[in-house]
Amino acid sequence: MLLRNGLCRLGTIVLLLVSGCAASDVTPPPSGLTIAQATLTTPGSRPFHMKAVITERGDPTSKTEVEIFWAAPDKWRRTIQSQTEFSQTLVVNGDRVFEKDSDDYFPLWSRTLVTAMVDPKVVLDAYRPGDRLITKANGSAQESGTICFDAAAKMCIKSRYGLTESVGAAGHSVDFTDYRDFHGKRVARILTYHVDPGDSYTGQVTELKDLNEFDPSLFFIDQSIANSQPIRSVILPEEEIRKLALQPLEIIWPQVLDGLTTGQTSYYVSLDRSGQVAEVLPLKVTAERADGSARRQIMKWKFRPTLQDNSAVQAEGVLSFDFNTRAYGPPEPLPDPEARKLASTIVEPEFPPRTTAGTTYSFAIAVDEAGSVIEIIAGEGPHDLFAPCFRAIQKWRFNPLVRDGKPLPYRAQVVFRAP
């Protein structure tokens, strides 16, 4: 529910610590796209032991511990441990693979961060022309920590961690900072994955050292439990994702109260191996107040499973839409009596003492196809009545408007009148 809001957003078993691959038609990175973050997992690289902790912004209870023992591209072990999020034990030893997962879906944020810590390819491969790109290579980021958001350097900030680079790739938006040396390679010790405005995950590398000696049991895999079908993910072009849909990909757009009512919007969608939508990330959101309703509807969609080598894999990619927030529901706002008929919960305000009988205060509201209030705008009435009336309207609950068996959104006016 919004009174007002804004939007701002800064083969062989060579898995390379990522359970996925990109479709061949994904636009390749432009020539020269590089960041300082090194790849630690190429053949001939120095064996290493890494520890890291991932936390979610604003949630102190969220903590995911990552540990990697890497001896060679075909001999490594990774554990992801969390009490509340996704956990995994993955061991690669030659042509044997063992994987144990706490869930059948590997979240985008976790998969991207644990991979980018040792190889930025997962981020760079997802980059598309027009995505945010702030790097030392293109002159937008400096060793001093200065980051400029335009070519004329009229809008710059400075990071306290020195060189900070940012690749805003669709579904794989990551900032790399606090670079430190590891045998001549630069490795970011802090990586931040952006989910949407105000929501992010930060991975902090707490230990990175040589793996000089190791217990061979770390990489032992019992042939009887070897798993040749780990969770993998593929990036699909939009037309392929749409062909997999088991229902029309129609969003019933709510009727926002003001601002743009038509335009384009896009989301990054990730499907689990059964074809159920697991994550929806905003890419271009023109009608922000319709965003929550749109994402909730997309989360209910079902697709045919994506198969590779006769095995189901996670699938991800961009879905774009033309929106019209006047295409569904009544063309005009409903008057107060009609709004009250659709309300399932009505709470009247506690008017201040000595309020003149008959004094009114009104609100314009927008209700989506599920009956959720997505927006409230104050209308006319004495200033001192706003607070009690707003507290009351926030507690109202509504039913959708149903026509021909189809739930629809609507706008309405609610008027409070002092007794």
C-alpha cells in the first residue's frame, strides 16, 4: 500500500564453481569488457582455500557461510551452510560429482555470489548493452574509490574501500569492492548482489589462503552416491521462455491513480526445475505502484520444465510487457457507496473532539485484482482530519470487482463524514 513512493537503484566436469551455463544466443559482452576481479579457477591456478559469509540487507538473522577448497578444475569442494536459506555440499573429483542440496532450487543471489567470488564470468556473461557498467576499464571507477555515474563526471561518489566496480547485468547485478592481492591476482573481498531497490545480499570473503596441504578425504566421493545431475541453470531468450508457458502470460494491471498509465516494463524470471516461477526481479519498472501486483501474478505462472541432456534444469531470462493500467476494470473511479459495498473490512476514523458534524475527508484508492490496496492519495478535507482518516483507511480490506467470473482491479473514492 502506497501513499507515495519513489524508485532508485544504484561437457566435462569443469563446473568452475557454477551450476549453470548460458544459452548461445545471449548477447556477448562488448569487446574489452573487463573488471579487476580475477578468476581463481582456471587450469594451472594456485590451489586455494576460501571462506566467506553472506548476509541479507536489513535482516540480521540471515547468515550464510561459504567454504571452498580448490585444488584443480576437476578437484574441488564447496559448502554453503545456512539455517534459514539454501545450503549445499558439492564435491567434484575427476569425473565424479556429489551434490547434496537443502532445496531443489538454487537461488539467484546465492548462485551468483558464490560463483563471482572466484570467477566473474557468471556476471559478465549476463551483461547486455544498456546495463549499468561502472569499471576501471571504462573509466567510471578509479583506484581511489571514486565512482562516476556519467561521462562528464558530474555525479560521482567515493567508496571507502578503494576501487569499486559495478556490473548491473540482468538477474546478476553485482558490485565488487575491497580488492586485495592474492599472488598477483586481484580478488574483491566484498561483493553485493542487488535483488531490487532496497534489497541486497552482501558476500564478504573472510579468508583466502593457499591450499598447500589437504586431507584427501575432502574430495572423496563414494561411487554409490555419486550424482551426475547437479542443479544447473540456463539463460534462455524470451521467446523460448514464452513457448514453455502453460497459461497465457497476461498481467491484469491495477489502475494506478496518477502518473504514466501505459508503457513498457520488464522482469528477470527464474524457474525451478519443475517449471514453477521461483524468483521475479524488476529490471525496468515504469509503473512502480503496479509492480507488486505484477510480480505476485508472475509468481503464480507455471512453465514446462526446461531439459538439457535429458535432465531438468533451472531456467532464467527476461520477460518484457507492454502495460496499460486502464485496460482492466471500470473506466472511472467507483463512488464511495460502491467502494463500501466491495469492502470486506471497514474502519471508521476517530474524529478529533469538536469536529463539526458533516465535515468530510476523502481519499482516492487503487485496488488490484486480488483486492489489495496498492495506492492511497489524500483528497479534500480539513488538514487535522488527515491523520485519523488515513489511519482508518489503512485498515480497510477489499474484495476484487468480479465481472463474468473474472476478478478485476478498480479505482474508488472513499469519503469519511464526521457524525
